[in-house]
Amino acid sequence: MFVDIAKIWIKAGDGGDGAVAFHREKYVASGGPDGGDGGRGGNIVFVADTNLSTLADFRYKRKYTAQKGENGRGGRCNGKKAPDLVIRVPMGTVIREAESGRVLADISDKEPVVVAKGGKGGWGNIHFATPTRQTPRFAKPGLPGEEYEVQLELKLLADVGIVGFPNVGKSTLISVVSEAKPIIADYHFTTLTPVLGVVRMGEESSFVMADIPGLIEGAHDGAGLGHQFLRHVERCRLLVHMVDVSGSEGRDPKEDFETINNELKKFNPELAERPMIVAGNKCDLTDDEKVEEFRQYIESKGYRFFPIMAAIAYDVKPLLQEIQKQLSQLPPIIRYEAEPAPVVAEEELGQQKVKITRQDDVFFVEGEWLLRVLRTINFDDSESLQYFQRVLINSGVIDALREAGINEGDTVSMYDVEFDFVE
């Protein structure tokens, strides 16, 4: 079964906890703290698998959790980092955060992509030793790993997309110009899944063509199979709009052309601006006068027109040469860039709850919302630091620290960030 959209939940591994331990050795008095750090949690990594062509496997398994990092131990032994959890998807899969629609990754090459990062391991008590705090009896827990509910969308990686009404000859064309073997029959919706074929134009020249099935009027609203497969047109650098110029099924070829273009525009306005070539198929079933009339209509709209007979590959070569020519001048296949996490607006924070734990003169501050804020802060940027300071004041964190008894010079520890408190 061809499945090109799926929703799953992913959770990177939590970091291991730091250890509270003290050095014990014969003839060594007051050996001091020697608790090791926890190991990093496993990342969630997505990688393209060229042997996969569908997201069907994700219908049966929807939760993916990476391992937690190992806890630190005494003797300054750090815990082992957990292995990454690798999830294999078809080439061309776009990963979005389900709730916001934010693009997390585009798996369009063989490079592995970390989508959810494992939590950092907590510090052992060795890090908290100071001249005035020589026996710290506390350590840091590991940070939680990132977790998301994500939507996987398969968008085929094709240079050229063939669009048009059912039964106009799209599958026939791709079968005669490539090694693809789609099902071909004289009825609508014969092709139930997109079909890819590699068209070879020479020893070192080729391009990938896709037959996009199921476009009819109302496709953008889900009519026919169009809504399911229109997403596969979005990456195509060039569109070949195939029209039955003979009107063999009782439709007007001009109306067919406008209807499909309208559906593309309604689904994604950018598709209306995509370069397009028009192929008029089934020329043998009508007279030259009607073909010439349709040619003039298409060329008046600024498109190149090629009359063909796909079933016998008649005049297909000039069409392929024009496709090759236009592709050489077009930018590469569209790739979706990962979008950064949105900055939390200060006015949305209000008074947020935090948990404050005191250990000697170290104040540990925890809060799920605070962890989300920290992920957006660049501590090497002065403006980002100023934003962080305003967040701590406006959200009530500073007031909560004062209520907990913090004094100037005490240490504030927020997950993997530490600073001295200054009034």
C-alpha cells in the first residue's frame, strides 16, 4: 500500500544523572568529591533509505524512544552516552512538528539528520567543589531529551511532473520514455500511486519524471485522488501538462487545461508560477485544424506546445529535448530548510511556575517552560542575553529566587546554564 503521510511521536533519550561520590583510599584523608558526569541521551536520527518508497511501516509503529544516558559513577567515571535511534524513511520525506507545522528536517539526501537531540548528562558533584564548599553532597540530574509529535510527508524527488486529467496518456508517456512500468488501461484512475521513471538523454544526461495521478476538478478539496498526490508536484522543477486534444471523452481540451491549472493554483499558488510545457496527446484521433487551434490557444498564454502520440512515441523526442533544455536553466529540486524554534513572546509568559531547590549556596531552578526558553537563547549574543534577563524578571523567576533566600554571589543553576546572582 502506498502511504505518503504519517504521524508519529519521537522522544530523544534523557541524559544520565551525575553522581554524588567521595574518594575513598587507604592513607588518603579527605579525598574529596569524585562523582562522574552522566552520559548523553540518544538522539533521534532520520536517514534516507533508497529501498523504501512508502511510509506504510509507520502505520504499525507510532512511538519511538531513544535510550537514556548512563548515570555517572564514583571514581570520576562518566556514564556512557546512549546510542542514537535511527529511523529510516524514503528519500524526499519532509518532517514537520505536528502542532505548529514547523519544518524540522527534509530528508532529501543520504546525510543523517538529528531531529530530536538527546539530553545532556548531569554534572557529578566534583563540579561543585569550591574552597568554601569542599564536600558538595549534590549533583545535577540529566536534562530531558527533546520530544515531538511529528508529521512525515513524502514529497517525491522528481525533476519533471506530468499532470493532467485521468486517461490522457500520462502513464503511457512515462512508459515509453523510461524503464517505468505503470499499469495502463482504458479507464480512469488506473494509476493509483505516483510513478517515477528515469529518462536518459545520453551517457551523462538524465532526469527523473513523475506521473502524478488522479487530478480532476476539485482535486485540491480531495476530489478523486488529487488531494492525496498534489503534494508530490511541489518539488518538481518543471511541469508537463498533458491534454487530450482530441476530446475523446467528450471534454473540451481548453477547459481541461484551465481546470487543472486552477486546481494546482488552489492547492499551492506557487505551482501556478512553475515553468510548464504543454503536450497535446492523441493527435491521431482528431484533425490537424483542431490541433492547430489548440496550439494557438496555448502559445497565446506563453507556453510551448508539443503535439504527440504517446502510444507510438510519435514526436516525443522534441518534447524530451525541450524538457532537457529547460531543466538545464532551472534551479535544482526544491529543498525545505529546517525552521528555528519560535522565540517565546515575553507577554505570553506571565507569572510562570518554577521549582527551586537549594543545595548550600546553589539554587537549582526547574520548569518545563524554562527549558523551552533556554533552547532559543544564544548566550554569545548580547541581545539574546538581554531577552533572557527580561524573561527571568517578567516571569517571576527572580522574585521566586529572592523568596527562596538567595543572596548576591550565590550560584543559580538552570539545567545546563549557571550564573552568579547579582542584585
